Amino acid sequence: MERSFVYVIIGGGVAAGYAALEFTKKGVSHGELCIISDESVAPYERPALSKGFLLPEGIRLELSVAFSFPPARLPGFHTCVGANEEKLTPNWYKEHGIELILGTRVESADVRRKTLLTSTGETITYKFLIIATGARATRLEEIGITGSDAENVCYLRDLADATKLVTMMGKCTGGNAIVIGGGYIGIECAASLVINKMHVSMVFPGSYCSKHFQPSCLH
């Protein structure tokens, strides 16, 4: 099977969602734009995963009411609510004639022929290609430790990661947690774990938990 588009975006994160909005503002025609993502949902505001998504439901709802935040569950944080724009739900893409190919990886690309081969065996041709795959979490195996697949080892990069972490917090209330990393994501995860009644230790190589935070942020 082969399909053809004028524009193809590889990656279904924040960049893809905001790019899609800009394409529509510039008048992209129906059927010209395609987004390919290995996630199973339309692009969303990824920062929500280390914030409201990890909070207990009662606190999450209180914050949503008090500060008019969108609910920390989809479709509440689909892009582009971070810029006070409309939420780009799956229906929004459909209404604007943008093809979402979800749960699919691009296995190879031939930039001379301008073709992509997906994990489903489909060939997609394009005129313009935007690569917006973003970053990824470092796996334990990359630093010489085995055990990434253990039930109690969690990462935080996508919706599936955040969902697993919430499930684990529910099972382990009152237990101990170790957070590897002292940047924004590590700090926000640690705070959410504490709010979920976990005992938290943080491990990071620097003298401070983030260059924008002082040591007093750790309690």
C-alpha cells in the first residue's frame, strides 16, 4: 500500500501538534499533511505528564477549578492549550483534513526518492519532510544496569510511562521511591511522589537539584 502527501511530520509530540496548527493557519489543503507517531494518541502537551497527571485525583480537580487548568487527562491537554489556542483533539485533525497515522514507526527513509517505509509495511511518499521525533529517556542498560522491564522501574517520557507511574504510586502508597535525575522532570516527579505519600530519595551528579533551584527545594 502506498499513500502520498505534500507534507509529512515524523513524530507526534508537542512540535508536531503546534506545527499542524501553523499549517492550518497558512491554509494547508485537506489531504496534504500527515503526522506519523509511534504513540497511540494525538499530539499532547508533554509537560503535563510530570505535573497534574501525577497528582492524586482530588488535588488535580481542585487545581483545575482554582486555576482554570484543563483536566490532567486527555483530551484535556492535547495541544495547543499551552498557547491558549484550541485543543487539537483527534476530531480537530479530521475536520482539517490532516491524516494521523498513530501507533506506527517509520522504519526507513529514502530521502532521494522521498519515500518512507512504516512498521506496518506501508510506503508513504512526500514532498517535504519534517522530523520532530524529540528526545527520549535514557534506559538503565545504557548506563550498565539491567532491569528496565521490571514492574517497579518507571520512566517518564510519554503517556504510557506516566500511566504506569500513576499505577505504581497507587500500589505503593507509603513505600520508598528513588528518583534518578535532578532537573525539572526529576524534581516534579519527586514532588508528586511525596504528595502521593511516598518516601523519596533523589540521585543526581550535581551539587544542586537544578541550576534554577536551591538545595532548600528538597525536603
